[in-house]
Amino acid sequence: MIGRARRTSAVGETEMIYEERIYKIMPGRVPDILDRFTNHAVPLFEKHGMKLVGFWQTAVGPSNHEVTYLLAFEDANHRDRAWAAFMADPAWIKAKADSERNGVLVAEVANRILTPVPFSPLQ
């Protein structure tokens, strides 16, 4: 669980939290990771209540072997429950194993939990 309590806005509504995840992909494996997301991970995100806000591939930067995506959650507890269900889902376990038969796809994952500032269009 992340160390973040629920915040409420002035009107008492719970503020969303966002999780940014950056994957450094093994050389030559970007098509494989995009296939795994397209056909397995993204549908499972939806199944487990994880809202995909956006998904990007690095076009200019230190490496073009990166993908970044942003998920929205109602709060930290929602995030914890959703990730636990996703990771335990037999469909995910099989998809991950099948996609890594020829070696791992992801060299490194970095993630950050973000909360919106008052003027952010995403709340």
C-alpha cells in the first residue's frame, strides 16, 4: 500500500490519484510489449477497474525503448485492490509467462503516484 491518505476537495469529493509507470524495454522487444499490453494487460486493466488515461512510446529522449502509461484510481485503497487482483488474475499470469518464453520484456519499471493540483484539468 502506498503511504497516502485520502484527500478531499473543498466540496468533500475524493480526489483521484494517478499512477505513472515507465517501462524500459529490452532491446528489440518493444513490439512484444505493445502486443502484451494491447491483447492482455489493457483488457485486464478494465476488468479490474483500472482506468487507462494514456499510453505513450518515447519518440525523443535518451532511449526509444521506453513505454509510459498513466492509470487513474479513486484512491490509494482502490489502487492497492486493483493491482492485487490484476497480479493474481490467471489470465495475466499466463499472458506474462507466454510473452516471456524467449526472455523477459521489461528491463526496469519506474512508477510514481501523482495527485492533481487545483488547476489540473484531470482531477
